[in-house]
Amino acid sequence: MSQTLGVFFYLRLELTAMTYMTIEHAARHAWPSIEEKQLPYGLLRFAHGYTKRANSMNLFSNVYVDGIELAEQCEEFFGRRKQPAIVRVPSFSSTSKLDRVLQGCGYNVTSPSRVMLKALSKSCSSSIKPLHLDINTWLDVYYEISGEELSQRDIHTRLLRRVNGSPLYVCLENEVGDPVCCAIAIFFNDVIGIYSVVTSPEFQRRQFATLLLDALLARGRRGRATHAFLQVEESNEAAIKLYNKLGFKTLYRYWYREKTQ
């Protein structure tokens, strides 16, 4: 890949009352990687292939980026680790030209997603008391409910153990005491991030996720969080509908550019 083809882009950040970068920092805090390499324009993150978020170049804002150099750095870093080169592209940056350069270098769009935000008011309350679990018990529940491959559990456990603070590992049970819905909530300064919301297929559309999220939002308010956020893939229409119903609004979107062989 020729250095002479380098094109520079300025990644511009516009502010809202709750800044995009506040959420970006909170999200990286809540979902760490195993290895990171910082470059002037972003952070290369590696976690043995478990989730794109932890195995991609995460771009900074307010920096100049040479699109060709970016692709070369990604391919060198991930190639040495036998992983596909992936760039996470947020919509709040002026990245249309960068997107085109990456497309021209063989990076295709995958996993378009959105970040949703909700302001926590005094009206956030719940009488539901979810079960609080230790990390290993929660993982037992998560893998039973989600059906995710157990081969990922070791690296999943390593990532969760790297989270700073005191994550809340919670679940709800049905009337006979079987866990049917689970999630993680993680505080970061004055925001609370909600992750890994999963409901057992046979108990979907029975309000368990709504009840669990209501309880976590109330817990966030009691913990002096001013906002809650979560991330969801665009293809998960049922979850987006639920989050909208709970008062979450789309703050920004992001997608991944993955190098095809």
C-alpha cells in the first residue's frame, strides 16, 4: 500500500450536553480489551477476537488522520495477531471521505449500530429487586440464556475482570426460580452503561427485559448517575423498540469497516 496515496482527514467532534466523548470513554472503560496500542489518531484494541469493540481501531476526535496510514497500521497490528483488520467509525466525526478511502482499501461496512442515551430523572423508580450475582454465576446464567459459544467464555471472563469499579451483574428469575433475563450495569463518573441484556427466547415479550432495565435505571439514579446509555446493533429491531419505549434516544451511530481478504 503506497504511502504516496495518503489522504488526511480531520475528525471533528461536535458537543452536546452529554458529550459524545464522555460516552466513548465510558464505553471503553466498561468494555476493556486485553492489549492496546495508542496512536496519534486512535487506539488499537485487541482481545483475541471476542467482540469487534475490543478488537478494532477506535478513532479519537479532533485529530488528523492519514487514511492510508490508518489502514496500514491496522493491517500490521491485527495481522501479527492473526485477526482481521477492523476500524470502528463513529458518525459524530466528519468521516465520509475516510469511509470512502477505507472502502477503496477493501474495508467493508459491518455491524452498523447506535448509541442510545436517556436522562435519568426523579421519576426513574422500580419496585423490582433483581438478583445480584458474582461474575462466575452471572456468566453461567448468560451463557445458558444467550446460547453463545462456550469457547468464548475464558476471554469473556478475562475482559470482565479487567473492568474497573464495581459492575452490577444482575438477573431476573421466573415464577419457578429459573433465571430468564440478565444484564450488566457499570458506573463511570455520572453515567451508567447497560450491557449484555439477554432474555431467554421462551420468555421474550413477557416484560422481563423491561422490568430489569427499569430496575437498573432506578439504581443508576440512586447512584447519582445523570444519564444511562447502551449500544445496540441496527438489526436488533425488537431491542431498539424496547429502548425507545423506555425513553432512550439515539445519540449517535457507529459502524465497523472490516478488511476483506
